[in-house]
Amino acid sequence: MQKKNKLVQLMIGIIFSMLCLIIIFPFWLLLSASLSDPGVLAAKGYQIVPNPIDFSAYKYVFKNTEQIFRAYGVTIVYSVITMILNVLLMAMIAYPLTRNRLRGRNAMNFYLYFTMLFNGGLVPTYIVVAKYLHLSNTIWVYILPMLVNPWYVFMIRTFFKGVPESIIESATIDGASEYNILFGIIMPLSKPVLATVALFTFLNSWNDWNTALIYITDEKLYSLQYLLQSIMENINIIKQNKMAASMTGNQDIPTETVRMAMAVVAAGPALIVFPFFQKYFVKGLTVGAVKG
Amino acid sequence: MRAKLNVQTKKRKYKHKLTSSDIQLYSMCILPLLTVFIFKYLPMGGTLIAFKDYKFNLGILGSQWVGLSNFEYFFKSNVFVQLVRNTLFNNFLFILFGTLSSLLVAILLFEVKSRMATKIYQTILITPFFMSWVIVAYMVYAILNSNYGYLNQILSLFGIQGIDWYSKPKAWYVILTLTYVWKNVGMDSVVYYAALMGIDSSLIEASEIDGANKVKRTIHVVLPTLIPLISILTILKIGNIFRADFGLFYTVTQDGASGNLYETTNVIDTYIFRTFRETTTGNSYGLTTAVGLLQSVVGMVLVILTNWTAKKIDPDMALF
């Protein structure tokens, strides 16, 4: 029996090792493609183990840093603003919704909930955002339409409901205003759910490429993912730089490996940072109770 | 009972009096509700242009009414059947294989005894979830690129030369499903794993005493406890079956490789985007809004229906 158990454990271990390899493999392929020697690549294709390792793609990316670093800057700025505003606004709507005696609470619940069921769709949203609000080619188009996601509002509301009412009552007796109670008591007590929501909204913003696809034509405002997408769609962006480079006497630009190096540079930080917060992402999924 | 009475008396007490705390609470709601109004409800009103011949200079209200002709045009166009088929069939594959694989991962993970190993496996499996579809598209491109790609290198060892995957529509049912599963299996298995952790351990011990082996135990004890959860999650996914993941179908296919892959990868969401972006003649705004409205309405009905079904199975699991 003991022996058999060990064998089963071993087999499961092998299965998972293989599974993990399958999951990691595409990451590895991307990395090694970016490190391939352009000459070897042209002759044999991407190498699973690049030999010789060639950093010229990275040299090129980091020599022409302006574009990618600007995209990084834009992405970080709007992601952080979106995250902060989102947590604030969603806490501000979630808290009143926990108060049973507040009239209109059910109407507000439905008002939020209905947007999960039905939406205007791409074109009407575009007309409102671009034509009436003139948000195209501004950084606000990354931020404002992303605010107040009802799903997260209900998640926060459920957590807020768990805060003992006696705490709120005693604060009220001490003369605390509702704002004091929310920002001073409820929110500090609800850090886990707020962190979860903050991370999810940050991840969404960080990976946002279709907003730029629809609303941004100004290259200076490209988000990181959209810059990457446009390079994929249109290698000419690199080629234009290539022309500029050849005019100044630089060597030929290895477009295939540069593409891959760009992807690695864009994916790297997310790959390293987000798994540290995995606990919160998992929590966000297993908090099922969002009902009102 | 007493709690209920309490609530009622409270309600009565505050019925006619707007306290300062109420005013504070309402004031908190203003900004969030306004945001939702502008970015969610105004576009809903904008769906009026599905029934109009939209002209940018005339605006939503000023454009001319055209009745249902936008819908008619869409139903009569040959793209309608293609879009519905692709959206439904691809999503069906995602639901089927996504559920099977995440279930399998969760059950296997449940058998891992070491906490450390469980954590490591989970962390690795979840990592793709954090990547944008653009990054994933690059990975797929590195594998499938006809000249340099890894897959064709391997195939050439077997004497198969230079297949251009980006012009083989049928293959994309498999490619997209694999990509979808690869990206989501870790995160999706979390829910099932959490449910397994909640199984009463005495049940499992009892089955062990009865001499059931692991396979038998999985089939007769572990799986049955998951069935309500599986059915509910599946039903809820079916509720969204008319909504396609734009990122997956647009970037990963390289915009349907400029038309070569539309046969299997053109879905409602990509069609709306392309028509909106590329067509400058005719009533493309009205047409795409009509398609979007159709998708939204059918989607809403499906979500309500499926949710109602889920509620019948387990009132706790329904979304509303």
C-alpha cells in the first residue's frame, strides 16, 4: 500500500512536471527566438536553444528606447490612475449599498446590475466617447471608461457587509461622518478585497490594447500592448526606423528577432511582478457570492 | 424573526426623515453612478442608430430613421451564418475542452500531497493568465511562422515542408482551443480545486477504508461532489456563448491573417470591429450597431435563461 502510494505520487509528479513544461515552453520559445542570431535564424529558423546567443535585437531595442519607454510610461501612468480611482469610486458606491435602510438601494443595485446584462456595443460607445466627449487621443480614454465595474462593486459590497455593524454604530455615536466611517474604518478593514480589485483592474489596464486600437492614433499615447500589437501588424514601424538607421550608417536591423525582443521586454515585468500577487487573484475568483 | 422585526421598525423610523447620514451616503453615490451613466447608459441610448442611417454630421438624433433595414441587410448577407457558426462553435470547443482540462488539473492537484509542490504547480499554471493576448499572439507566431517557426522545423524532420498555418482555416479550431486552454486552465482549475478542498475528508477516509483505489474514489466520491459546480459553471458559460473574446480572435489570428482565416475565425466581435473600422461607405455605423444590439439582446436573454436554470440547481450559485 505504502509503495503503491509512492508510485502514484511519483506519477502525478511526472504529469505535473510535463504540464508545467508545456505551460512554460511558449515563454521559453519567445525568449530564445529573441536571442537567436539573425544569420542562423535566416538559415534554420528560431532555435530552441539559441547558439550562439545573440543580443543584437536587445541592443537595438534599447538603443531605440524612446518609443517603448514612452509606451511603458503611458501604460504605468494610466494603469495606476485607473486603479486608484477605481478602488475609490467602487468603495464609495459599495458602502451605501450595504446600508439596508437607505432608500433607493435596490434601484441602484439594479442600475449597476443591468450594465452587466446589456451594453450599447462598440459603435455607440465609440460615438459617445469620441464624438461627444472628445476623449480620443487623450490619456483619459484609457481611464474613464474603465471605471466602476459592477462585478467588483458587488464583490466589495459583499465584503463590506461582513464588517460588524457594532463598529459602525459606535463610530456613529462618536460623531463620525459616513465619509469618516468609510475611509477611516471600513476601507482599512477591507484591505484583502480592495487589494484583489485593485490588482484585477491594474492587470486589465496593463494588458489593455484594444482601447488604443479604437481611440488612439497619436503614437505618443500608444499603450505598451498596443505598440506591440502595431509592430506585429505592421513591421514597417521597425522598418521605418531601419531606414533611419541605415541612413546614419548603422548595420542591418534584424526585424524578426527585434519583434521577439520587444515582446520579451513588454512581457517581462508582468511575468515577474504579477505572480507575487497570485494569492489575491485567486481570492477574487473564489469569492463567488456577489448577489444582492 | 427578531432580526426581521428590527429591520422593519428601523425602516419605519427612517421612512420620512432624510438624515444627514443619508445625504452623505447619497453624495457618495453621485460620482460612481454618473460615471456608469455616461459610459454605460449613454451608449445604450446610442443603439438607436441601429434603426437609423447614421451620419456623423447629423448626430444620433438627427440621422434619418430606416426601420429594420440594417438588420435585414445583415440577415441577408452571407456573413451572418458564418459569424454565428464560428462564434458558437469556437466557444463550444472552449467550454468543452476548457472545462475538461481544468477539471482534470484540479483533480490531479487534489491528489498532490506536498503543499509546497501544489503551490509551485499552481503558480506556474496560472502565469499565462497574466499575459495579454498580444504577447500570446507573439508566442503563437513564433511557433507557427511558416519560415522560421518551431512547428514547421519539427514537421520538416518528418519530411513535411513549409505549411503556412496562417492560411489554413480548419487548423485554427485546434490552435485557438489550445491557446485558450493554455491561457486559462490554471485560473479555471482554481475554482474546482477550491471546491475539492471543501469536500468532507471523512467521506474520502471512509472510501479508503472500504478499499476503494484512487481511480474508483475519484469517480465515485470526488467527481459527484463536483457535478453541481460543473453544471452551473458550464451553464453560465453557455450564457455568454454569443460573446467572443475579441483579443483571441483578432490578435492571435493576426487579424484573421487578413482574411485567409475568416472561414473559421471571423466571429461577431471581430466582424463588428472590422466593418466599423474599414468600411467608409454605406451605413456601416448603423449596420455594426444593429449587429452589436442583436448580440447584446440575444446574450441578455441567454444569460437570464441560463442563470434561472442555475438557480434551480443551486440557489447559492446563481449570479443573481
